[in-house]
Amino acid sequence: MNVGELRALLDRLPDDAVVLTSGYEAGYAPASGFAAEVQQLDRGFADWLGPYELVTDARRLVTQDRAPEGVPLLVGDPVQALLIYRRGR
């Protein structure tokens, strides 16, 4: 989803709509979020890990000699992203 698609979605919601995200095991929980610069990674076979990291973390990961999942590769340039997560995490 890009910002334009998100804006179109948000324009259809009332101002007092609640923002939720996935609950720990089930249901939905209140969301928090922030904007950050992130970098996409190619993690190879470690597809259970998300393909994005904060830029500083991504740069650290690609310089590690012995990561258990292998050393990821940077993909493209860093981008701005809205990170939404469950409160308390």
C-alpha cells in the first residue's frame, strides 16, 4: 500500500475511527506508529523475516560475517514508510 492508497482509504473513514492492528495471538489491538526511513533487504531463504529494516539496522545486518540466516543484500534505495505496530511492543 502506498500513501495515496492509504489517504483514499482514510478519506472514507470518520474522524473518530479507531486504528487497530493484529493482536498478539488473536483479535485486534490499539495501534501506535511513526514514520521512518527503511531499507528493503533480500534475506534469501529467511522468508519468515520481514523484508524491511530501519536503515541503520539494515546497514549493520549486511556487514555481519556470521548471521544465522545468512547475510542479506540491500535492495534499491531507502524509502520513507509509516510503521504501524501493536501498542506495548
